Amino acid sequence: MEIKEGMYFRTNTGIRRVVYINDGCITFDDFMSNGTSLFNFIEEKELDMYLTKEPSYRIIDLIEVGDYVNGYKVLIKNSECGRPILVYGINTNDKQIAITIYEEDIKTIVTKEQFESMKYSLEG
């Protein structure tokens, strides 16, 4: 699939949005936790080796079970009338609650790979 401006892509370091493509170089957003945005670059021919899913104009297509959306762990990814939604989550207090998140409700995403890379384990 050809990647275009405005599409989202998922790598093992998170989900990014393509801002600009010029002469085979892709510029993408890399948002920091404080809300500032950095711009990073990658050559279009190298992108395939970083992708973990097909790029999409809909960010919700790239979310997987185990990711955290708006602070809730995604346990089930489902659809409603052909519209993808995320249902059920666990909040940070490990209490299971039923929620429905539509694409327009998404504010923050931490992928399971990002979460794993940041954890500190006391086990050997």
C-alpha cells in the first residue's frame, strides 16, 4: 500500500502520522508526553521494515488489544454497524469497567510495545 500524507502508521515504537512526503522522504509527527510535537524523517523505501500494520487514514484501525487508549487498557476491539470501536478497559487502579471508545473520542494512545519498553521489572 502506498503511504500518503495524513495517514497513520504503526511501528514497534508507537503510532505516528505522516505530515509531508517529498522526494521519497517521509516527515512524521512524534508527539512528546508534554504535548509538544517533534518532526522526524524516514526514507520511504525504508518504511516497510518498521511497519507492524498496514498504514491507514483511521487511527483506530492501528490500535490493538493490549494498547492503552485514553488511559484504559484495550481488552476487546469490536465494531458497531461497521464502525470500529474499542470496548471494555481497565483503568489504572486495575478495576474493570465497560467503556465504548469511538475514533473521535481518542485523545491518547500508548501502544503495548511502548508500555513494555518503559516498564521496570523486579523479576530476573
